[in-house]
Amino acid sequence: SRMLHNAVANLPRYAVSPGINTLAGSFAGVPAILVAAGPSLDKNIDQLHAAKGKALILATDTAFKILDAHGIVPDMVFTIDFKPESARHFEGMDTVCVPVVFNLDAAPEGLALCRGQSFAMATTLPVNSWITAIAGKKGTINTGMSVAHAVFASAVYMGCDPIIFIGQDLSYPGGVTHARGTGSREQVTDMLNRPGERMMKVVSELTGEELVTREDMYVYLRHFESLISQTTCRCINATEGGAGIKGTSVMTLSDAIDEYCRQPVDAAGVLAAAAAAYVPPSAAAVRGGIDDLLRQIRPVIDAAEEVINLLTRILALFENGPADREQVRALLASTREPARIVREAEALLRIIHTELVRELLQMRREGRVEAETFAAQGGGQVKTA
């Protein structure tokens, strides 16, 4: 899968990057402004100049170019999108002075354009257990369903309070999908005419107006509300438009900055100190971990191929009618040892191909895949669940 490809490609950078855990609680009580790229960002983006150096400005990758166009340098930019086209958010950008936060899913094409400091965050996927063994603990962030969720969870993890949302429309006011200045911006009418797009209407919690959004965007909204309900920090929606987010206090960005962004914040100093204190694993340790995984994989692959070969031979016996039961039983008996090797490597198989193997193992546990079913069918028919 694409995400597994990304994980392998990103492993060297992931190994040498300090984790988000080096920043746990480092910004306790510091206001954070989460910048997404919704259409309402056009209204108040220039007001961020007043917050620079007095709040932690955290940007989604989609908002990065918009901020740059307005002369605003975020303190951190986050990227987790696995699709190669997400690299467009970094093309032509000066990334040396902007730390990027990423996970293994992120498109390596975009990370290759990030030439400054990077911080890694672990995910809850099974592959993380093996990665941690060779790259060390990085700090697990529940990235949710979008990069904005990941930014919010990271802000909570770093101790930020309050957390101020801007550009978080989660809908399409004004008939456009994003603020000006990002390559993702398009007209909603173009989306409506595109096959496969699942659109819906929501009533804004802020204005009462009816807005168009995508079904997945609505799910993102509800997930945000769930995340907010689980935190004790103050959450302020200063988007000044969009669907509205339950659980947040509503303020203009100007008022939020005046009330909460009063003290100097040395974000660059904190980030630089965390990076300087980090001791990465040696190249030999990383290579050793990879070699160890390969040594574990080889016998499992051999055993799996043997099982496939034996089952192929069993199926061939049924091609011309009922098969000889004794031959079938003998071949099934031959699958037991290689099948045992495969079953005992469940944790390893989750690493190799997470989603597919998880489903196959669950099918096996539930009895939906049983080799003995073949032998039980004397007439050559195969029973399926």
C-alpha cells in the first residue's frame, strides 16, 4: 500500500528526528493558534502578525503557502497526508526556518522539500511497535481523520492553553473550498458536477445559514467536537465563519489575540533546545533493526508460499469432478506446519501489510476461512461463509 511505501521511505528521517515527545508539556499555558486553510481565513489572516512571538502558530500544510503569501512564518507546520500531490504545499517554499512535524504516513515527496528541523510523531498503527524498536519512542499522537486533528492533538500534548482555531470552516462558505493562495482551492460548483463527490448541507452554529460541505468534512467536524469534549483546555473558535464547532467559545481573532496573546513566547528557542538535546539512534542500530525484520520475514514468506502451493494442488484435484479424499487429507496435513509458522507470526504480518493481514487473520479467527472445509465436501464443492 502507499502508506507502507511511505513508511519505508520516511524511516531514515523518522529515525534521526526528535519526537514530539521531546516537546510534551513544553508550552504549558501558552496560547496556540491552529491555522487551517478554510475560506474564512481570508477574513483575518493578516491579524496573525499581532500574535507572532506571543503565541505558538501551528499550521496545516495546506495553509503554509497562504501564510507565506501574507509574510507570516508559522512556528511549526504539520503534514501527514500520504498522497504524493500533497508535496505541492511545500514546492517553492523556504522551509529552512520552519520546523515540520510529520508521521510515517506523510508523503516523502513533500518531506524531501522540507530542509529545516523536523519532529516525528508516532501513530497507533501496528507498524509503530517495530519502528519504535529501532528508532526509539517519538510520542504517539492520535492523528484522527485530518491534519487539523493532528495539529489540535499535538497542541494539547504540548500543553497549550488556550487553543484558538482559525480557517477551520469545515464547510464551504462563499462557494469555495479553501482560502486564496493554496493549490487546493476550487469552486464548489465544480465539485458538485464531479462524479463520486458526496455533498451535504449543514446549518452553521454561528450564523444559522445553510452551508454546503462534503460528507467526510462533516465527519471531521463531529470528530473535532469529540476531541474538544475530552480536553480541559480552553478552545476558541476564531474562524469567523463556517459551520461552527460545538464545545468552543466564539471570538473574533482580534479579540482572542488581545485577551490571550500578551506575553512573549520564545517558540524557536524551545524547539531548538529540544532538537539539540535529542540523541538519535546510530545508523548501525537502524540497519540492525531492518536486518532483523528481514530475517524474521523470510521463513514466514517461505511458509506462506508453501501453504499457497499446497492449496493450489488441492484445488486442482477438484477440476475434473470429485477429488480423492485421501489425497486431499494428505495435502491438508502437509499444510499444518507451514500454517503454524504463519499463524505464530501474526504480529509480524500486521507490520508487513497492516489492513489486509488484519482482515485475513480476523476471518481465520471467526472460522470464515477453514482449510478443513475442502475435505468435508465430498462432491468437490467448496462451502463459503
